[in-house]
Amino acid sequence: MEGSREVYEINLIDLMFYCLKRWRWIVICMVLFAIVAGVYKYQATITDNQAKEEELLRRSRQPVAEQVEGEAGGEAESEPIVIEDPVSSAVSFAVVGMIGGACLVCIIFCMRYVMSGKLQSESRFQEKFGMPVLGVVRKSEIKKKVFGFIDRWIRRLEEGPYAKIPRKEQIKIAAVNVQAAIHKNSEKKIKRVMLAGTIAGDDVMEICEELAEEVGEVTFSPYRQIVFHAAALKKLEYYEGVLFIEKRGESCERLIRQEKELANDRSIKVLGVILY
């Protein structure tokens, strides 16, 4: 079926923002690697300087006659001994460690992005799953975080003008799109819609309440997880349509396909999905 095929291409822009959103971990690893590399180089330089000082002391105590005999015998002149500054060496090594730490943690995040199987972005969602995206709702910011302005800046870069839309308005836009999807189906009148998904119900209660308030002529069920509960799956047969609510970074792509197949097998109209 068109739209149900696997799409394996990696969007580099989505991958970049995935790493940027975890900038705190990147900074922590950079500082940690810088400290470890700097301390190691500092101690190594001090140890090396002590060995050089001992060699200088040994040369200074060597009798002049032996030095002349060594030169007359054709011995090569000793290389000059340079005492390094441990602080400057540690700083330069710390910079290398900082860059290495940032590269390492970014590689780990890239591997996690590719191998997790989680839904990370709404881009090409319809091509992947064969369902239209009826709305994208930003997570609610309950508490202010330290350096939260960096998170807001990254979000504005990622979402563009959409980031300026308040969360309440985003939910209302999604409700309007859901209403349009319901009225678009002329073959079968939809009066009852099940709200379903694969994430915890507490995360989407506000969205469910707003949808029920905005679309008054349709009865919405409480949010259910049809993939994990047989009782919820059985109740799916009593509805004419189903609307999925999924959470980016948590919903598993394999389970999204599975719940869509469960609805199609029961001839339930899939209206689309709201991404949270």
C-alpha cells in the first residue's frame, strides 16, 4: 500500500536539531573531557620536566675533563633540554579534549537517533505512515530551566514562524484540521472518534479536552492505547473514526504502523495524527 512503505533516509537537518536540543549534555562532556585531558597533560608535563631537570643536574655535575674526552672521541653533542610550561601544555591539551568530547557525544547522539526507532520529526510523516499530520503541538513549559533561552532560540530556529504561535492556538489549529478531516469523509458520517496512541495518557489530556471542546458535534473517547490494551482495542469497533496522538522522541515508529493496521483491519477511518 502506498504510504506504508519504509523510508530509511536520514534528514540531516532533523539530525542536527536533535543534537542541538541536547546541548547541555554536549557542554558537560566538553568540560569533562577538557578537565581530564588538561589534568593528564599537566601531570605528564611535570613528570617529564622532573626527568629533564635530573638530566641537567647530571650534566652539570659531569667533570669537564670527561666532557672534553667525549668531544675528542667523536661523541655527538647532547641535545638541548627544554623545560615546558605545564600550564600552557595543559590548556592546549584541554582544548583538544574539549573538541574530542564534543565530537564523541555528537556521534553517540547520531547513533541513538538512527537506531532508536523513535519518532523524531514530523517531516515526511505522511510518506512514512500514510497518515496526514493534522497538527503539531509544542510541549508545555511548566518550569523555567537555567539557560532556557537557548532552548527557545533552538526551537525558533527549528520551527521558524510556527514557534511564535502560542500552544493554545496550536491546539485550536489542530482541532480545526480534525474537524475538516471529519467533514471531508462524505461516504460515512463520523459521529464518534476514538483518540488513541502509544504514549502515556497523562501527556495528552489537555489536547483531548481541547478537541472535545472545539469540535462539539462529534463525540471523542478518552485517550486510549489500543496497541497495549485488549479492552481498548475491542472498543475501537464502536467508533467510526480514529485520531492518533503521538509524541516526538517517545512514540515508536513500529508501533505507529501497528496501530494504524489495527484500525484498517476493522475498517475504521483513520483521520490522521496530532504530533505532541
